[in-house]
Amino acid sequence: MQEARNIPISADAAAGQHRMTPQTIKVACSNCNLRELCMPVGLKPAELDRIDEVVATRRKVKRGGTLFRNGEKFASLYAIRTGFFKTCVATEDGRDQVTGFQMAGEIIGLDGIVNDHHTCDAVALEDAEVCVMPFDRIEELSREVNALQHHVHKIMSREIVREHGVMLLLGSMRAEERLAAFLLNLVQRLHARGFSQSELILRMTREEIGSYLGLKLETVSRTFSKFVEEGTVEVKQRHVRIIDTDALKRIVNPQVHH
């Protein structure tokens, strides 16, 4: 129901609807329920209209499909509307190294800004839909709409902080600390989207979690089992319920939580 309201189709588009592909559906940020997460807050209606003009199309990506590939020319950023992605790079020995997980309301594709081409693959972990934001148009508009420029900087900065966090995570932590930090981070991001503070469905496999955290598959499974035995979490296949958030926080940061 929400969906219909979010897709204003003009009369001429409606007339030719049989020709329309999902890629060409007109999007309006102004009435999207994820706006607070991926757009600057407090824009004037005229400014929002300008942004609506930029974010003109949506793309659907089937589960297992690729949004962009390593080495592909960079042209757009993507705001995830629905679904879940992983970014990964192939290592020298041909394995997939997971570099991040992205969810609805987050922006993906920032890796392409530096060298004008993408440096990883973005793969959908479930059927997903993204809003396509051509980067040259965003840059152009950023010069006029200060709030947008500030917002783009904020998104990039958040990405740098996240990368730094991952480096620290991999540099110094034991398996329990890595997994606890991962679960806390995931649930906190989901909570910002209005989901439960304690329950989540893992869209990624244990193997993908291991790849991201620099752990072997059996270590991930063993650590999950340890958390279950200690009564910290409940796990039913991909469904995870955090029973004791403080216990997880203590694992990550023992000196703060006595």
C-alpha cells in the first residue's frame, strides 16, 4: 500500500505502462519513508523537488544478483530502499573476502568515488531495490544545496569511521569480541530503522560473517554456540535474539562495563 503512494506515475507514463521496465519507475524522495535515513533533514520543498529530479530511477536486484562489479566504471551512488547487500572482493587465491554489509536506508557505491571505478562487487543477499543517484548530478546539486553537500560529507565520514572500526576489530580482538561487536553493530543499525533492539534475522551466512570478521566458519559457529550456552543470545537458524545486551557489551569493552 505504501508502495503505490511512493511511485507517482505521470499520465503519459501510465498510458505507456506496458513498455515500462522497473528501472524507469519515477521515484520521489519527498514521500519515501526512508527519507530521514538517506536524505538531509530540513530541506525546503523546492530543494526536495530538485533532489527528486536527480533520483529519477530505481533498480531491482534479485537475490544473488550484482548491483555493480569491481572495476566497473563509477557513475552513481545507490540508496538501498529494500533488501540487504554485501560488498566483497576476490582475493588472490580466488576466495571472496566480504568487506561490508549494507541495509535499507544506507548508501552504497562510495568506493567508486576515488578512482572513478568500483573497487568491490555489491551482491544482493535478498531481493532488493535501490534508488539510483547519478553522482555528477549530486555534485552539481551539492554546490547549490548546502545541506546536501554536508550530508554527502557526513555519509563519507561515516564510511571512514566504519572502516576504521573494522580495522580495529580485526586488529586486536578475539573471536568472541568480533562476533559480539558485529551483532551489536547490526542490531543498532536495524534499530535506527525502527526494528527491534534485540531480534534480528541474519541475511548473511555464517561463512560470510566469518569472511567479514576474519574468522573461520567453524569459529563463527562455535562462538555462536558459546553465546547460546552462556544465555547471551538465542539462535534459531538465521533468527537471532539478544537476551543480554550488556553481556555482549562487556565482551567488547570489559573495562567500561564492570
